[in-house]
Amino acid sequence: MDLFADDTSLRQLPIADGELWFTPRLPLAITPEQAMQRLREETAWRAEHIQVWGKLHLQPRLMAWHGEASYRYSGKTFHPLPFTPLQRQLKQAVEQATGRQFNSVLLNYYRNERDSMGFHADDEPKLGPQPAIASLSFGAARTFILKHRHTGQTVKIDLGDGALLLMAGTLQQHWQHGINKQTRPCGERINLTFRNILHAP
Ligand SMILES: O=C(O)CCC(=O)C(=O)O
Ligand SMILES: [Fe+2]
């Protein structure tokens, strides 16, 4: 028996070629409903463009980038806004749960079941060779899918209201992840991925 484990501590999920840690409910001083409402209202949400086969499309979700370092993502450079007080509070709770430090956060707002995120790895050089990326979710549960680059194996995790998922070790080298559109109607969801951007030497 593990005397120290409880429902809210991170548990390691079995996966080859990387590390995944999960808790369905990160302990917070506010309710997930309060966090969701404040994130929705206090964030300067932007509809970003993405280029596919030479044509510009709107990303199928809204985004915002906050923190202390600019960052390239999907071929674009984001200049962050400062952390809001709520983001700092969430960052502190995530750092306490994971034992990792973060200096940036990407926020994604999935308005309904038609919003999604294409398969990708968070493997930008500025994240370092084995980045720790902490993903905190609020609102409607969506299925987070991991696909192994070589074996094609897939792993699915439902990320519900208040859930925290930590990706670490060699995971970004071997797996891609994404959120598919779904036919079943669902409400809105906000996801925060906390990252540590390495400063240029
Ligand atoms: O919304 C999610 O759970 C995934 C977010 C993600 O992969 C990212 O921000 O890079
Ligand atoms: Fe990602």
C-alpha cells in the first residue's frame, strides 16, 4: 500500500518510449467552473491562421500565448502577453503537482465538438531534448489521442474538467498527439499547456 498516494496525486500511466503522468483532478483553491469562467473572460483569445498546402485557413480553435519567452509553434512566432494572476496561480499548482518549472503557457479554447487540434509533437528545439509539458483542462471532456510515430499504436485519454496530464521523457520524440473533431455534441473546453522555453545560451 502506498501511504502517500491519494486521488489527486499524479499517477504514471504505462506507455512505451516516454513518460505520461495523470490525475483526473488537480487540487486548486478555486473550482474548475470558476477557473473556466475566468479563463474565458480574462483571456485575449485570438483566431490564428494556419497554412495548409499554400492556402491560409483559420485554426479550428481560439488560442492565446502568455509567459516570459517568445515561441515558434506551427511555423509561427508568438510574442507572449504577461501571465495573468490566475495563470500564475494555476502554474504554481501545476508546478507543485509535477515538481517541474514552467515559464510559458499556450491556451487553447475549443468552442464545441467541431474544434480540434491536428496531430503534432511539441518538439521545438527551444523546449530542449526531453521537454516536460503539463496540460491542464477545464470544461467539457475531450479525448486526447497519442499515436506512436513508428508502430502506429494509439493511446486515448479522456481529459475532463480539472484534469492534469504531464508529458515527459522521450515522449515527444516518439509520439504525436492531437484532439479530433467529434460528431457527438459537447460544450466548450479550455486547455492550458505549460512549457519551459529554454533561453538562448
Ligand atoms: O488540448 C489539448 O489537450 C492538447 C493541447 C496541445 O497539444 C498543445 O497545446 O500543444
Ligand atoms: Fe501539443
